Amino acid sequence: MKIIKYFTAIILLVLFNQLASAQQKIKSNSMTSFTEKGIAAPAAYFTGTVWVNMNVKPDEGYNINMGTVTFEPKARTNWHTHSSGQILFVIEGIGYYQEKGKSIQLIQKGDVIKIPKDVKHWHGASHGSMMRHIALVPEFDKDKTEWLEPVSEVEYNSFKAPVYEVENSLTAAAIMNHEELWPNAISKIKETDPELIEVFDNFAFDVVISHDKMDVKTRTLLILASTIGSQALTEYKMFVNASLNVGVSPTAIKEVLYQAVPYVGISKVIDFINATNEIFIERNISLPLENQSTTTAETRKEKGLAKQKEIIGNRVEDLYKNAPKDLLHIQEYLSANCFGDYITRNGLDVKTREMVTLSFLIAMGGTESQIKGHIQDNANVGNDRQTLINLMTQLIPYVGYPRTLNAIACLNEVLPMK
């Protein structure tokens, strides 16, 4: 199934020409206008209240069958197939579409659903909204529609569009992506600031997410890291829950927290540790988690230096060589503490750790020198320019444009576009 927006002039022209032609024929035959509900759909093939208005019939000289179907809330078709396939144009409301073996997809006004031939599927209204679509079956002379069993309550209720979203002009992608992170969550801010929620959610959960194919676990974990750098405890708690909801392990979350200590400082991280523990306890996650340390007091400097060289490369030797004698201990701390105590730990791979560090630094602001260094470090471990562009793009809604643009300037200096 492909859901696309039909805002191009060609698609609009074709659709409106079809509707105008259909409406004219209907009026000339003294039939019901397509803007009215039409006749009740047969209960044998539908659940709930459904109305059908046939706009174009094959006997009118067109080799298609096209009708406007209106579903009251919770109404839907049975499972069925079309040997010629089917196209749905959603013209009002919010609904669901599902192919057998796949998850329910949210559909709403402006969506076009292209249903492949012989694919078992169903479509209908969401729990809290009616839905009206134009259904078109092409090659009608060859088509065979096979009606199957009703969609059960368990199947239908496996997904529920958030009621608080229905009244907003949110895109289907924004609603679905938000729902993936926080199923059935109710926004308190929506009640007081609905315009802001509409603008932010459409941008953060549709436009920005659709920029690239970063997997949801990585994206959520990097945003989580940025909230620590921003000292945004309320948003952090939201993303701890979101991370757990999409399958990020508690260990990975804790490793982001622990890694924040050498970059952000324990004074700023301690409240985030306490908040995380409270959420884990609420969700019956046993504490403490399994130990992820790979060093001892005797090996931390040696292993830390080795990890530092793996990430930074030959620059480590220059850092030691160029350090004033009275500051040499800082370089030793970096090797033994920052790298030996933290970066050598299990629970996150080195590529993710470097992106997490960069997320801290971007969110903190005023860290351009360190951002440049860690952009190069990211490149050293395999995170290329496009990967870092994707990271910075995903952080925009949470850290703002100034800090993102500063990071982009660093990126262009260290890893210019080829």
C-alpha cells in the first residue's frame, strides 16, 4: 500500500474531471447527488453504518466502478480482495486501512490509497471520526471482488487514532509517528495551545521524520541524549517512555545517561538519573541493571587510551605531546576517565556512542570546538556526512535552529560536501 498526497495539478484535474462528469450524469438521470450519503451499504459486507453513492457505473460507458462511501465512526468493510485492484481517494474525516499481515494505517483527507490486485484488505472509519472516500475499481470488466469475513473487534481495536488528534489538522504521518512513540497519549498542551501542537507535531513528526530513513530506535535515543544536553527534564522523561515504547533497551538508555556525565557533568545529570529510575520502577524494570563495565582500576587507563586512539586516531599523540606540563593530567583524565570509565563500556556500539556525544554537544551550545572534533571522530568510526546531516536534522525541533546551524557550520568545515 502506498499513501501519497494528491496535491499536484494533474491528479487534481483528473479527479475533479471524473467527479464533475459523474455528478452531471447523476443529475441528468435524477439520481442522488454524490454529495449526499446515498443508500445503506449491505450489512453482509460491512460492519456499522455505511452509505454508498455510485458516481460512475460501467453501464454508463466507462470501464470503471466509482462510488463515494461514507463510514460512520467505527464502521468498516469486511476483509475483501479485488482482482483488478482498487484506488481510494479520502475526501473527508479520518479512517483506517489494513492489508492482511500488516499493521493498520491511518488515512485522512487528501490521502490516496493504491491497493494492489488480489491483496486481502479492509478500510473504514476510525474510532472517533467518520470517514468518506471515493472508491474506484479499474478494469471493471475483468474485476472479481471477493467478500470475506468481517473485521473482528480485536483486529479493529488493535490500533486507535488518538481522539485528541482528530480535531486538529494533523497529517496522517504526524499522528502515526506520534502514536508510535506514545500510544494513546493525551496532550495537556493541546487543550491550552492547540495551534502550537498542530504546527509542532506536523513539523517534528512528519516533515522532519520523513527527511531520512533513520530507524526509530536510533532517532529516539539521539533526541533523548539532546534533552540531557538541553537540561530539558520534562521532555527527557517523555523520551525515556518513548524509547521503551519503541523497543530501546533499558541498558541503552542508562548508557546514554552514564555517558552524559563526562560531557555534561554529574551536577546536571543526577536529576535525569533519578527520573529514569522512577520510570523504570513504574514499568517494573528491575534495578540495578546488569554491569556493563569492561575495565578495572588497573586497566582503565590502558584500555581507555586504546579506545581513544580507535576513535580519535593519531591526534591523541599530538594532544599528549602539545599539552603543557601543568595540564598533562587533563589528557590523562580524558584517557582513563572519559574513555576508560565510560566509552569502553558495553551497551552501545562505538558509532552510536559518537552520535550520542555529538547530540549532547549540539544541545549544550557554545561547544563548537568540541563539535568539530567529534564530527571528525564520527567520520573516523564510520558515520559519514549524510548520517550527521540526518542527526542534526532530527534534532532541529528539540534544540532549535541557532544551535543546529552552528553545528552545520562545523560540519561544513570538517566534512565539506564533495
